[in-house]
Amino acid sequence: MLLRMYLRWAERKGFQASITDITPGDEAGLKSVTFTVEGDYAFGLLMGEIGVHRLVRISPFDQNARRHTSFASVFVTPEIDDKIEVDLKPEELRIDTYRASGHGGQHVNVTDSAVRITHLPTGLVAQCQNERSQYKNKDVAMKILRSRVYQHELDKRMEAARKLEESKADISFGSQIRSYVLHPYRLIKDHRTKLEVGDTDSVLDGNLDPFIRNYLVARRQGTVAPPYPMQEPAG
């Protein structure tokens, strides 16, 4: 039911959705499913769906037609571009020259040929004094700095991935964000924003925008916490 709801929502928004992995349940339904959604601000819109979703209904699999409560965990991750482009902008660099010391001959010791480059946004520093020419030292220092900035960005992405995994493990049945009650009355309630919608068929058919909008407004107002600590999506 949740899978259909999200796929219908994506279709309503004009987004491209595709299932990448699916595991059927032991008796019925789904045990797990992974799908991708491509479209403008797709992650920013869907990140509020992270958490446990609770369903209350008369189970179609119960011969005695008893009411059952079931739970499903939803997790949303942004698609990470593996390419890291290191763009060292001139205005973000401080270049200092100084008199080299050590080996290299008399020329090295009497001219300001050594170069130190500081990347101001990260505070990373690279320097070189091995070459006789200031130009050559600058070229070597830039190559070293570029590699250090690359590693810095790589470390940041690894840390972000680690936080994602930790937050995924934190999702428990105590952290339910929404209830879908189909019996004895019909109501869908978001437990964070307190929004309640009685037209359950419309919501389950993909009309999620009221819940998404209320959640984003509450996030902006600071009345609800983000699902996990990450940098806000651009825009």
C-alpha cells in the first residue's frame, strides 16, 4: 500500500520512479522494496517520510475478519554523485611566498621562491620549496593542495554516509510518524504536525502534498526536528 502510494505520488508530480529491488513477503505483501525517484527537489520533498508508518485495518488475510495493526519502516537517501570536482577558486586561495631554506643551492636561499598556498574555506595548506623557480613551486603546491581538498571532500562524504546508516538504525516502532486508520473509522494522522485527513482513499492514491507541505512548514518554523542530521538540500 505504501509503495503504491509513493509511486502514485511520483506520477502525480511528473517524476520518474523505478523499482530497483523488491523482496516479496513470506505469505503476502512485501518484505522490502527499494525504488528511486527522479525529479526537481525529490529528496527534499520525500525526506519527511522517513520513519515508521502504522496501519490499522481489517486484515484481508484473517479469515475471522479481525482488526490488525501493522508497521512499515520508510527510509529516504539522496543519490550521491561519486564524481568530486576540485575547483580551487582564486578568491578562496591565499598564496604566500618566502625564502626557502635547506638544500637547493645559493639561488634557493636568496630569493623568495618557496610557495605556501592556503585554501581558506577548509584551512588546508600545501607548500613547496624544492624547485628553483617560484612558478614551479607554485605548480607543485597547487597539485598537493588539490589532492588534499579532494581527500577532504571524500572524508566528508564518508562521514555523511556513516550518519545515514546510524540514523537508519535508529528508526524504531516508537518513532512512528503517521497512522493510517481504516477501521473502525477512516483517518490518516501525522503525529508530528498533527495534520488529520479523513479522505484516506485520496491519500493512499498518492495525494501526499498536504502532509509534505505541513511537514516542511513545521521544519522551517522549528517545531519538528529533521529526520537525521544532514545539510539542508539546496533550494
